[in-house]
Amino acid sequence: MLPTKESLTVEFKSERQRPQTDDEIVDNVVAMANTEGGTLYLGVEDDGMVTGVCDRHRNVNGLAAFIFNKTVPQLSVRVTLLSESGKPVVGIEVDSSQQIVSTSQGKTLQRRLKADGAPEVVPMFLRNSSVVCHSSVVTTTARSLLRGRRCPILIRLRATVSGRAYARPMPAAHCWRLMMRTSIGP
């Protein structure tokens, strides 16, 4: 049984007029991964009416592999072909990511709710983008920052960038060790 309406974790995409483009699918998957995760349904109108998915998107293994190859870091999603009211619908289940995810074209997106409660996909802007060590540490730090937590890595990064406490940049290996000792959870 499909959900009846869209939410922060549910997105309907119509394919009645035209198939969704590859970029539109990847953009929505990235936005879900950067928010709370969720499920993207292809072949369902915004009002919840099932109209069916196009033949091109019925290859569930191909669609999962395509998404894996078009996201950075690569995302594994669960793609299922469903039948609702005798019409095929594709469900793409996306987990919330521990790291900030982008498309292979460099777009970093997230989902949010508009004032009327409808979800939308918007760009994600990172305020502290000075890269002084391995990118996975920076993205983990940024994720921690977005969630409003005090992060020892961020404290060290700020000091390194400003030159106040540490005269030289942190080596990537040190960042990695520091991150492994620090409990930064989802």
C-alpha cells in the first residue's frame, strides 16, 4: 500500500506526461539522503493517484546501479517494482546518509517543508568550506555542524584556518585519527 500524500520522507514523481530524467531522479535521491531518507515513488502523481511508471525505469537493478554511479559518495538504494491498482510503480528507498552526499555533477541538495507542508528540494549551502584535510572529515564535520553539535574536529579546523592555535595545517592522517576517536553520530 502506497502512502496517500507526500511528506519530508515521501516523494511522488509522475511519468504520465514524460519519463523523469536521470538528473531529476538522482537529485531527489541525493536530497533524501541529506535529510531523513525516505522513498521516491515513480509513476505516482502529486495527489497520490497512480498512473504507472514508464518502461525505461522498470529495470530495478539498472536503476540502482545508475544511482550508485551518479552519487558522491556512492549511495546504495533499494529499488522495487510494485503493482498498485494494476499499474507498475517503482519505489526507491533511500537511507539517511552519515556523510553529505552530492550528485556526480557536484549538486548538493536537501529536502525541506514549505509553509503549506509540501516538500521541496533545495540546494544545501555549507558555511565553513575551507578544506584543510581529508574531505570525508570536512563533510562529517559539516554534518555535525548542521545538526548543532559541538565537534572537536570543527574546533581544531577553525583554529587551523584562523592560525590562532595551530601554526600548520592538520595532516589528513591526523584528521582521520582524530575523527575515529571522536564520537560523531547521526
